[in-house]
Amino acid sequence: MAKLKSAFFCQHCGYESAKWLGKCPACNEWNTFVEELITKDKSEFQKQSWKETPAHGTMKTISILDVKSSEEKRIYSSDQELNRVLGGGIVPGSIVLVAGEPGIGKSTLFLQLGLQLEGIRTLYISGEESEQQIKMRADRIQLVNDDFYLLTETSTNIIFQEIKKLKPDLVIIDSIQTLQTPHVESGPGSISQIRETAAELQRFAKETQTPVFLIGHITKDGSIAGPKILEHMVDTVLQFEGDRHYAYRILRTMKNRFGSTSELGIYEMRENGMRPVTNPSEILITQKEDQLSGIAIAATMEGMRPMLIEVQALVTQSVYGTPQRTVTGFDLRRLQLLLAVLEKRGGFHFGMKDVFLNIAGGLKVEDPSIDLAVLCALLSSYEDTPLHPKICFAGEVGLSGEIRAVNRIEQRISEAEKLGFDKMIISKYNQSNPKEGKQKAPKFNIEVVPMGKVEELYQYLF
């Protein structure tokens, strides 16, 4: 008979306590402790675990000089955006957590991944949908794969029995919050259930070298549901985000033990599934027949990836007592800072103007290098003069009105050249040789114009 033990867990961070506490000593949140029952029976645990005999006794200490370094053999999918985000493909034995809002397309993306992998035996475990629902989605995606298997189950005991029979090369769990283990008495989705089921899947992944994808829910404040330890246990954490009113989705790396954490993949949601967007710049810049004021093109970096985005500004006379400042996809405080620079350094009276700013395509941008494009869009709308359609900007604006250098400038220039831009305005501090002036940058067939002050930029453009 298993012994039942009661413990209190913080629903916010997973801290365990023998008694109820008003304030969690780990995360300092109030009234987050919930009592849960835990089953403690080692013999039952070993009997029901995915592996019959534990691997204790085989470990031994080893010198780091005796460890042979080798490149991980990766599984490459036909989805180049996912390969990029994971650092070059799926690493055997890795455990990847993917989180996102409901309806954003997590299940569709990974059902598509499993169906696209040729010659890889994939097991898709769903605790949320029936086989018929998954088959309907697979028919919509219009992909067929003989090596793709379904299992609709929430008990880890039954899941590991099926895994032993099938011996899959890849396991996808949708979602980790629906699984439950017989070793913990609390319901699915609780702190202790998520922690215990994730630990069992982690042991399975590491000992069999089978990659496991865990699809996870997020809470209303945007963090991943469950204990914070879940993010520490896994090898990679991916955030799937996007505005449900737009077709574009961003898969962003939050943690990666096998690659860079500054990568992202872009997808377009379509009727037949997720389409990887290999060149997002062409989509994010709208095609216009007429030249319009208040529009500037910024060369930004999303992680390691250069992108050209369209910044739209509208400056109008304020009809109410207090001028409005409205932004979409940009930091409101950053806009107020740039307006103050224009007031002080340029003598422009934005104090009695309504200012509206929008980043086209539903993107949210935090890169300070778009300051220059925002500033030029504001000036263009203020003067009601369109900017040249084949000019783009990359630079950060300081409080004294100077244009500061930004990183990875060559990648930004290369992206602008690839999309057919004739001219790019950058900070003069980005040049390796400031004496070159307005000469063409080496290796690029695009005119690079260095600028040092906002006043110079205004005189050059208007």
C-alpha cells in the first residue's frame, strides 16, 4: 500500500512546504499555496516507470579531458524556420517546451511537423483532442505519413507502455498540462503533476536519446503555466506568439542549450496549415502606388535575423485639450522620448499635436535601431512630405539628438540591398573609416549615408 503524504505547493513557482504559508518565501507571492496529496512508494514507482530497471550504479566520475567532444547528430525537418530556431535541427535526446496562447496554432504546427518528417517514426500524444479531431486537422493540412501514430491518453503509465511497443523516434505531447502520473494524487495541471510528468519524460528522453516536444499552456499574464522548474528542466523553451487578428506568427527562442537564444522563425497561418516565411521583409513592407507622407522603412534585427519593417506615423492638430499619444507595436515611453528630442533639438512643436504610430504587420519591435525610422516618419507626417520610397534607416537616437551606432550593420545593409533599396542612412559612428563620407560601402551596391545629428538628417531629407 502506498503511503499518502500531504504537502503545500506554491501555484506560482512550485515551492514545496510542509504547512500552509500566506507568503511564498521563494517568489514572494501571496495566497498561492494549495494542498496536494503525494504518493510515496518506491517499488510502485520503479514498476510503473517507463524503464524496468533504474540506471543507478552505472555512473562513475570522469575527467573532462577524457570526454570526447562531438557534434550532435540532428534530425532535419523540411520546416527551415523550426530548424533555425532549434539551432540547426532537432537534437536526439532533447526535450523542448513550446508555449503560446490558445488558438495561436501550436497543435497545427507540430502536427504538421510530425506529418512532414519522412522516415522518422513519430508518436503524437494528445490529451485534449480525439483521434477524429486530429484526423480532421491532418486532412485540412493535406499531408500523409505512414510513420505517424496517434495516441489519445493522459496517464503516463499507459503512455510509456505504448512507447515501449512502438519505439518512436520522436514524441510530441499536446499538452503537458493534461498529463497525470499515478505517483501524485492531485489533478492534472497542478504544480506537482506537471513537475512529476515532466521529470518522467525527461528521464525517458535522456536514456533513450528520443527527442520530446512538450506543448504547454500559458497563464493570463503571459508566463508558462506550471512551476518555474519546468523551464529549468527542459533543454529548449520556445514561445509561439502573434496577434490573432493578423496571419503572422513568431516562434521565438527563450532558452536553448544547443544553439542561440536570439533566433526566431516567422509563419503565416493559412487554411492548409502554417507556411514558413523565409523572407519576411517583402511581406512587412506594403506595396503602394502613391507616395504617402508619414511612412519610413527601418532596417531592424529580430534576434540574428535582419528584417525591413514599415513604420507609419500620423501627426495632426489636437482638437481636444490634451494631445493624444497612441502606439501599436512600439514602446509609448520611447515615442515620448523621441518627441522630446525633436522639441528640444529641432524646435518642432509636437506639444499641441496628436501623434499616432504604428508598426505595420502587427509586429512588436523592441530594437532601438528603429528610432531613426520613427523619427523620420514623424517628421514626414509633420511636414506632410513623403520620403523617397527607396531609402531606409538604421540608427538609435540619443537624448542630445545624436545618432548612435547599432550592431550588425552589414547584415542590415545586405538585407536592404537584397530588397532593392538605393540608399540607407546610418550613424557615422558605424563606419570603420569616417573619412569615406558618402562613398559606397565595400561589398555593397547601395549608397550608405552616414549622419551624426538629427539636425543634419532633417536638412538632408527635407
